[in-house]
Amino acid sequence: MNPPSTSVLPFPALRARAHSYIGLCKLRVVELIVFTAVVGMLLAVPGLPPLGLVLLATLGIGLAASSAAAINHVIDRHIDNRMRRTCYRPLPRGALSERQALAFAAVLGVASMAVLTLGVNVLSAVLTFCGLIGYAVVYSAFLKHITPQNIVLGGAAGAIPPVIGWAAMTGTVSPQALALFLIIFIWTPPHFWALAIHRRDDYAAAGVPMLPVTHGIRLTRLHILLYTILLVAISLMPWWLGASGWLYLGAALVLGAGFLRHALKLWRGRDERAPMATFRYSILYLSLLFAALLVDHYLLWVFPAG
């Protein structure tokens, strides 16, 4: 006698489905977003902020970033089909439907707004919502497809997390928070264009007007170098504003020199490995720069000047 039929998926299928939903979240990107947001939280107060508030803010920001990533998967599904780097994603390979991805994004987005509005403050929720819409709609649905300056104009959405973190702890936005915003905003183009050079053929095949596709690799290399020079200057703003000390200044100069070395090597165009080396270093650069801000902040707290 056959057992009664059931709609419950077996464990391997459930695990595969869960893995697909997690794949919508772009966890590596979310990790960097959450990290910069937490740095903003910790820098916003002289000592240690309330742990419960930090956890709620982190949860809310992480949920919103994951929601935006899932919406991006839906918007980019046709492009992803034509790119080697993205053809394995859940939607192109048919692991999830568009409706399932959108429902997942909606649940995460609503949960994020609820956590931030009820558990943190309204300003952090508003800023997070602006960041979500900026990335998931303004950048993914429009800017990405109409201008080679897409990553420059859309970079504001990715630069807002430390401002959200600051607002979550203080209910305000200060010049120091805006300095953190500017650092990430200027960092984004050289970071992403380095990857775009490496993936130029993919973007061309998908019809995405990235700068290396529309204006060539040589001009893109020059843009990367110029933005890196500007980034090194902008990275000194926390010190100039008095929000950090000599330790951060030294770290910013050393890390900036490393970024410039990679950008110059890329600009010369003699090493095929330079684009991805620059891309990888850019991630290390931002992580260590913000870590230096934290170390400097707490050293000044423990050992105040004067």
C-alpha cells in the first residue's frame, strides 16, 4: 500500500531551497554593508553604545540590504542569464521563481522597517529605506542601464550604511558621519570599475553600459587612478574634522599608498592580473581603513588627549 502523498519537501530539497533564498541576499556584500554601519554606530558615541540597540540596528540594516539584493536579482535576471559570473544565481538556473524572490524581498524589507522604526528610531528607518530604494530601484532598474556613470551616481546607496549606523545611535547626522559617507562614495567607482575591466566582455554581452564597455579600458584605468587620488585625500577628513587621531592618519596614508600603487600598476596596463588585484585590494583597503577608525576611536576614549 502506497503512503499518503505529502507536499512537504524532503530535507535535501528544503536545504537546497534555503540555500537558494540565502543566495539572493549577496551575503558578502551585506557583510561589508553591515560592517561599515556598525563602525558608524561605534564611532557615534564616546564609549560603548547600548548592545541591544546595536543588535537591533544591525539586524534591521542587514535585513534591508538583503531585501535590496533580492530585488536586484529579480531586476537583473535577464542580464544574469548572459553573464558567466552570474548565470549560476538562483533565478537564472530556475531554483526560485520571480514571485518567490519578490515575496522574500518584501518580507525582509517589511521586517527591516519594523525593527528599525519600533526598535531603533524613525530617522534610521527612513535613511535605510532611501538606501534600499536607491540601490534596488534607482540604480538597478534605471541608472545601470542608461549611463556609464551608473556606479558613480548609484554609489550613494552603498555609501549610506555608516550614516544609518550613526543615526541609529544618536538620532542625528553629523559632519563626521558624512565624512564616512564620502569615503565609501568615492571608493565605490575605482572598486567596481576594476572588476568591470576584468568582466568587460560579460557586460558587453549583457548590454550593460559600464565605463570599460562604452569608453574603453584605457579611459577607465585613468578614471580609477584619478578617483583613487581623490579617495586618499577624502580619507583624511575624519582626522581633519578632529574625529580621529594620528593612528588613523598613519593608517589612512599607508593604506592609501597601497591603493595608489595598485591603481598606478593598473593604469600602466602591463599586467593582466592588475584589475582583479586592484579589486581585491580595494575590499581589504576599506575594511582596514574602517577598522583603523575604530581602533583609533577607542584609543582616544581610553587615553584622551591632554
